[in-house]
Amino acid sequence: MAETLKATKREKTGKIANRNLRRDGKIPAVLYGDGKDVVHLELCAEQFDSIVRHGVKNITLEGDVSESVVMREVQWDTFGTEVLHVDFFRAGK
């Protein structure tokens, strides 16, 4: 069963913008695949943490982007306690 996650498009990218997002309790993410354009997203860290700790891979994004996705890669900090970035891949139909 796919979990639902609220995703918002983000305009700013780069190291400083991502650092500011994390400070505000958000996680930078990217959505790609299926021959469509890449979409840069921001996720709520608390909501994502509960999903990733349960081992869910299939996720439904809601908000600015409404798609069924597969979690492709999660980048953690050095100590493995905080998520730094997430890659999502569009689920094929």
C-alpha cells in the first residue's frame, strides 16, 4: 500500500537554499523519470521520517505534484540520523 506525502514545488536550488530548507524542517527532493521534466520538491521532514522509518517505498505525492512515485534514493547525514535529500522516480503505468 502506498503512503501519501505532501510535496511542494521549490523554486530555489543549490547548497544554500537546501541548507535553509533543512533548517526550516523541510527536506529537498527531486522527481524524475517517465520522459517528463525534472521537478524540484520540498517535503515535511517529520512526515517523511515516519514514512521512511516504516520502510515504505511506494508513495503517492499530493499538493503541487500529484503522482505515484517510487523512492529511489535517500541521502543521510554522516551519522545516519537526518535525511539530507530524496530522489523519487515516477511509477510507470
